[in-house]
Amino acid sequence: MIKVVIIGSGNVAQHLIAAFQNPHRPGTEIELVQVYSRQIKSVSHLIDLEKVTNNFNTLVEADIYIISVSDDAIAEVSSNLAFKNRLVVHTSGSVSLHALDENNRRGVFYPLQTFTKNKVVDFNIIPICLESENGIDYELLDKVAKSISGTVYAINSEQRKALHVVAVFVNNFTNHLYQIGQEICQEHQVPFEILRPLIAETVRKIMVLSPQEAQTGPAKRNDTSTIEAHEAFLSNENHLTIYKILTQSIQENGKKL
Amino acid sequence: MIKVVIIGSGNVAQHLIAAFQNPHRPGTEIELVQVYSRQIKSVSHLIDLEKVTNNFNTLVEADIYIISVSDDAIAEVSSNLAFKNRLVVHTSGSVSLHALDENNRRGVFYPLQTFTKNKVVDFNIIPICLESENGIDYELLDKVAKSISGTVYAINSEQRKALHVVAVFVNNFTNHLYQIGQEICQEHQVPFEILRPLIAETVRKIMVLSPQEAQTGPAKRNDTSTIEAHEAFLSNENHLTIYKILTQSIQENGKKL
């Protein structure tokens, strides 16, 4: 039996608690033995209250402690742990393994996904990126990760930084392009809903094609007259700047091929 | 019986031919009576050859002629039609209704979707944006559009221009962000596949939330230290420029709220 403790009660912590309560592979002997939450109430809908503590000194013994708190708090929380030489990991995409206090064996357990509070996600399809300081700890992390997810990767700190930046591009930035789209729709009294099937198809394409194969549009075709018409149409300076820069970037890419 | 002729054999034309051959609402009395294609062979897999012509002078009489050719060719093709006062529409998002020759009644039949050759799409969920010069023609267009799609909108030229620009943002530009993501992955030897579940979830969110509600990430949180770490990490000038501009745009949006 592998005993897991989760420290934290935020968005990612809550999704992890739910996933470990209902593991994908029930045969795997993983048990979530305790959750640390400053506000005990905030996880009471997820786990029996007797398994919840708000006192670091009452943390039980476990094989792995998963610190799932905001990036800024990881170092401090890890230094608050009153034990030594146990496996302690964090769940952040952008924080180094070395941010964790060196009193314990350190690792990273980074689920690469955007989590929305109260929106159930299928953890089985969420990639979990693992890092550890030694092979035995890696094997332990691997077992724990595979109990909730079908896709587990060994990712070092440098690669994890790259993934975190890429996540900003493909998640935060694409969402911002949707936001700009909605602003233009509102300006011209068109319902944004009309665009949803196009958005869905754009993503269906990227599931089977490379971004290069999937690229279409006036910039890709070097269709100067359409590009000029679009630029003349955009009344918002900020929208225009972004239009120009992304168009130019697509055109430069075309030249490289 | 409403008789339809399609003029063109490109990507959109081929998807329209397939859709009219297999209409969503078979009860509707719509018939694709003829297809004009310069190269007869290019549509031979879609329709009986006896219904295909490569000669404008042999176009049969019909209730509606759908010109689905490249934007540049619309005006010329419409002026090659040897008849008058019939309903002639084009399928472009960016070309004015007035580009069509005024010898005939004019309209627009714009399916708002990204079409990939040889990839079947479910036309029923593709919004079709209609425009005409009078109400009777609109009714006809509406019947024809509703025979293949469940979502049909009256969209004037100004709104259609807006939609076309927005389509560039939410389709072409988001795909380019995937491309940048892939470039960063390659540089750091991470498989781009790890990002696919995140991309899929980003889009699932936008189907139920507004872009504003769905926005997350360091720019949204004004997490300066993560933003600075990302900027220091990006070695490609172009990636860095795009990162900075989109981050700034998200931050400016936050201030407006």
C-alpha cells in the first residue's frame, strides 16, 4: 500500500483529491490517507473530515507528500514540514524542484491541464509530468501517477519550463484570441456563438494534423488584398497590432519552409 | 422542387456538393441539378458525370447558382454567366455581394467553417450566413441552407466582414500559436502530443464559458515573476515578441474590468 498525503486545498489540490478518491485503476494499491487544508471546510465535500488536518504537526506518516499550493508558497510550506528524508513533491509547472526544502527527498508531480473549479475533468487523459532526484523515488511517483492517469511522462526541469511556456501559448493566449473575437463580434452585433463550430473544428484538426499541416488563412496564402481589407476593418489599435504581428509571423514561417 | 447549380470544384465547392447529395433534411425538395467544373474529373468522385459541365453555355436553368470559387475569380465567373435575372450567390466570407455581376439577382451563401480536403465535416452543425437583395430571394436561400444545416443566420455584409476577421483570430491565429508551441517543444525535446489534452480542454471550456470567464494564466493573475521567467526562457525573438504583446493585451483587458 502506497500512502499519499495532499497538502493544499486550491483548484489543483481539489481535483487531485477527487482523482485519488476515485482512482482510474482501482487495483493499484494507493491510498489518500490525509489532506492538509488551512480551512478544513474547503475540502469537506471531497473527503471524510477525520482525514483532514489544518495542523502541520499532525501530518501522518506517508510514502509521498504532494504539495499543491500557489507557486509562491511552495518553499515555505515545504520548510514547515516537521519530518526529514521523506518524498515531497510539488505540482507546479514553473517552480524548480530545488524550491522544495532539502530536508526531504524532492520531486515534481505536474498535471498538465487547465483546471476549472467545480468542473469535473477526466484525470485519465491528463498527462502527468514527473521529476525526481533518484530512480527509486521516480518509480514510486510513476506508480502513484499511473493510478490516476493513463499518460505519465518523465520530464526534467528544463523541459517542464518549456511545457509551461507552451501551455501559456496554446491555452491562455488562444483563449485571449477568443476574447478578441468576442470583442469584434460585440462591436458589430454578431453573436459569438456562430464561431463555436469553427473553434471546435480548428481543434479537431490539431488532434490529427501537425500545426503546419493545419494552417490555413490569408496570411498562409499571402493573400495581400484580404489582409489589407482586414487591417482596414479593425478599428481597435490593440486588435490591429496583434493581427499584424501574427500575420507577419505566419508569413515568415511560410518563407522558412 | 428547388433546383441548385454549384459552380466551382475547390475545397468548399466539394464539401457543398457532398452536402447537397446527402441533405440533412431529405424531406426538403432541393435538387443539385448540375456542377460546373473546369476539370470535370475533379468532381467525378462526388456526382454523376452527366451532371457535370465545363462549359458556361451549357448551364441548365435553376433556382439558385452557387459560385464557390476563389475570392479573386468571383466577379469574372459571375460575369461569364449567359443568363439574366436569376439568383446567383457566392460563398466567400470576405467578398461583397456587389462583386457579383448585376445582370442577376445577387446573394451570399457563406458557410463559416474551415474545410480540409478529403476530411468529411458534419454540415448540419456548420453555420451558414445568408445575405440577399430582397426578401423573396432570402426565403429561397433560407430553404436551401436549412436543407443542409441546422444553423442558418441572416448576416449583412458588414457583419460578414467582422465574422471573417474573427475567424482569422480564432482559427488561423490560434493554429499559429499551436505552431509556436510545437517549435518550443522541438527546441526542448518535448513531444507536442503532451499538450493535446490541454488544447482540447481549452476548447471544451469555451463551449460553455465566455472567453472572459475562461481566461487563466500568469498574465491574467498579473504574476510578474512567472512572466519574467517565461520571457527569459524564450530564445526566439519572434516568440518573445508575441508572448509580450499577448501578455500585455490580457493585462490591459484585466484593467478595463
